[in-house]
Amino acid sequence: MTLIFNRIRFDETLYELEESEKWLKSLGIDITQSRFSEILNLNRNIVDHQKRNDIDGLLKNHDNVLLYFALTEASAFVEIHDAFKSEKSHLLRRSQLKKIIGGPFFAWDEPAEGDNARNTLFELETAAKLKKTGVEIRGFDDVDFIFERTQFNIQCKRIHSQQKISDNIKDAADQFCQKLNFNPSTKGIICLSIDKLSGKEKMFLKAKNEHEIGQTLGHLSGNFIKTYRDLWQNLLNINILGAFVFVHVIAIMEEEPFDLLTTCRNIDLDIIPQREYFQITDYNLMRKLADKLGGTPGRI
């Protein structure tokens, strides 16, 4: 079931990104010579080209992968700022915000092992999406939240290759099991980013309208779920109730008077419990969560 599809204008994104810069500075976070600063400058350049109706020039002068990271990560920073700008520091610690602005610009320059800036960015973006729909965020390990008086924990994984998919899902399940040692009633969700698998970071999708973009997004996440869903559907831990599959694309959409360059994001939810069996309560809980996040009837 498709949960979220967003179309974002980049003049609006630039304004929000500059507001995010002010917010970070107000918290005493130095953005100079950071990945955030690079992203901000590139988005200013993007908006300048778009105002001059020179998207072709933009694409000619900048590598697509460079623009992909500048655009998709800008939307993540904007989401986080919008969701947490009014929160007290005990919920979202300054150390987490310092982490997400750091690290190398390109994902392939990230350290091979351990935590890094983009992992934390993905976790906070996931939390931001939940919070903006009214879900109560309780912490970041990876994301803790309360829904329908039930404690949930999301384990987020960015998938870098097909060979690592099974290991990533197993690691997420194992890390969730550690949470159960502290609260055995916690419910789990695995959240997977498939941006690198989609191959869309190397190209821009050209589309006539939002419906065409939506179809492409649904195809990407839907195919991934159909191919790999047995990896999470067959987990023995009955407290793990579903998997989010998260994907970004960059699109150029035909509009008048100028074409629109936009970021599009989609989250699909695959529910593990089935209504016909003994986990009917858990199934209904996940359907309510899908409805809360803007889900549509049906199941992939």
C-alpha cells in the first residue's frame, strides 16, 4: 500500500532549507565546510537555473549524481527541520544534528562499517514523516514511537547492494530483538531505503504529470516488495509487524511556462500479520497506522 508521495517545488525547498540553516545556527551548530553547506549552495544554483528556464544548462554543467544527492538530501533536511524545530533538545539531541550535516558528499565515500551521517539522516527523516502525521516520537534508536497506546521501534537500513539485502533485514531483526529485552511488548517495523538499488540516482525521470511519476515510484517499491518480501514475511519474531520501503526519485515534469524540477518520495508498507489468522489485532493496528500515514486500501 502506497503511503506517501510528495511533489516539491525547489524555490519552496530553498526557502525551507535556508530556514533550516538558521535553525541549526541557533542551536550552535557550525555548518561551514559541511555537507549541508554544499547542499545549500547547490540548491541555490538549481533554483537560479530554474528561474531562468535553463534546466538543460543545469544538467549539462552538473553531474546527475551530484544533483541527486543535493536535491534528495535537501528534502530530508527540510522534513527534519519542519518536524522538530519546536521540540525540546532532550528529544532530538544536538549531537544527532551535528552528525547529519557531516560526512562526505557522495555516498560511496562513506565508511564501509559502522554508523555514519547518512544513516542518521535517514532515521531522522523517517521519524520526521511520522511526527508530521501526529505520531508521538519517543526516541531515536533507530526510531521509537507510540501509536494507539502501543510502543513501536523502527530499525532503519539503507541497502547498498542486492547481496546485502538479506543481511540488512537480519541485522534489523536482531537489533529489534535487543529492544525486546527492555520491553517485551514492543512492536517492530523494518524500514528499508532502496534508493541505491533503484539506479535512479544516476538519471532524472522525465514525466508528463504526477500520475506518471507516481506509477514509476509504485513500480520501484512494489517490485522490490514482491521480490524480497519473503525475507521479512518469514521472520519468526511475531512482534515484527511490517516493512516500510522508502524510495526517492528526481523528476522533470512538463509544465507551462517552464518544466518543473522536483523531488518525489514514496513509502510503501507491507504488513506482516494477516487478518485471517491469530494476529488479527496486530493486523488491524498496522492498518490503522497506514491510515494515519495516508495509506490507501489494499495490500501489495
